[in-house]
Amino acid sequence: MTTHDAAYKTHSQRVFDSAKTNTKESVKAYRESWDPKAMRGDPTLLIPKTVATTMKQNSEYKTFYDKTPGGKLIKVEAAPFTITDGQGNTRVVLLRRDGKTPINSAQFTDDRSMVPATQEFKDRQAKNAKGYQDELETLMKEQLTTDDKGTVDKSSKPTDINAYRASMDIAEWEIRTGADGATTRTAAEMAYRDAVAYAKDNPDVKNGFWYCDLIP
């Protein structure tokens, strides 16, 4: 059994156990919150079904969008509720209009510029990518050699990375992870140097950038 399989088995058991004391809507949301990368679900979505649990709506319903890449715009109406259990512990959960079904705040956002399927996201991505393209092209030039006449030796080009396409991927990574500019620049430079090393060790690979973790 792989580590992933073991983690999912544990998640499934926790979902099964949670059904005994939590509402069916929240148990379903918990089951569907499984994150294959983090290898866990979000237990904060669970809502106890005891009569001692109270819920108070904090603001009006508004539209939230699924920011998971996939090309299709998925939106739901939800509002934040403060849930208080029998021990007086409180937490805030986003609930759909039925007042029962929670949505994963890590998956949904009301900021359209964080949602890949929107024009707002594309505009933000293009704006952020502009600076990264210039910096990436500078890194690429450092790898080139020229002859006495200043002519570039094409054979010295370490990869066939397209600076524009790569900068768009970098900008998407920045938006999706919430990283700041400094962190993104460091990650992008490391990804490029890893790509060069990968291409060097694998001559058949023309664009090692696609093999790094920075690509969404």
C-alpha cells in the first residue's frame, strides 16, 4: 500500500466515524474535501448534530467561485455562519443557502481574480507575468555564449523554454499559492536552474521547465 493509499484509507475511516456525531451534509462536504496533494480532508467542515450546537449568520449570502483549475466556472451562493458547540467553542463556516451544507473555504473564494476560468484571473496573470518574462529572459541570456563577432552560439542554449509561456505559468503559480513577489522570483529562478540541469541530464528533453514543481 502506498503512502497516498494509506492516507486516503485513514480519511475514509474518519469520514465513516464522523457520520455518527455530525450532520450528513457536513460529513459529505468533509468526504469531498480530500486533497490528494496534502493527503488529508478538512475536518473544520464538520458540524455536530447535537441540539446544543447553535449557528448564527454573520452576513448576507454572496457568490463564491471554485478556484480549482479545470476550465469550467463553478459558483455557489454561501454566507459565513458562526457555529458554537455545547462547550462554547466557536468557529466560522461558509454554508450554502440551505443553511446546512458547508463549502471548503480553501477551495472557494469570492475574489474572481483568483479563479482560473475568469477574465479577471487572466488579466491578473498577464500583468504579473510581464515582469517575470523579462527576468527569465535575463537568466536565459546568462547561459548563452557568443563568438568574437557577438554571434550567439545556438548550441549553447540549454533548453527550449519559451519565456512568455513560462512566465505565464509562474504568474499562475503565484496567484494560486498566494506567494509574494520575492518568493515567486526565488522559486522561478530555482525552477529555471533545475530545468537547465534536467535538460542537461536528459538530452532528449527540450524543455526541462515542464518537469519542475512550479508548473500548475
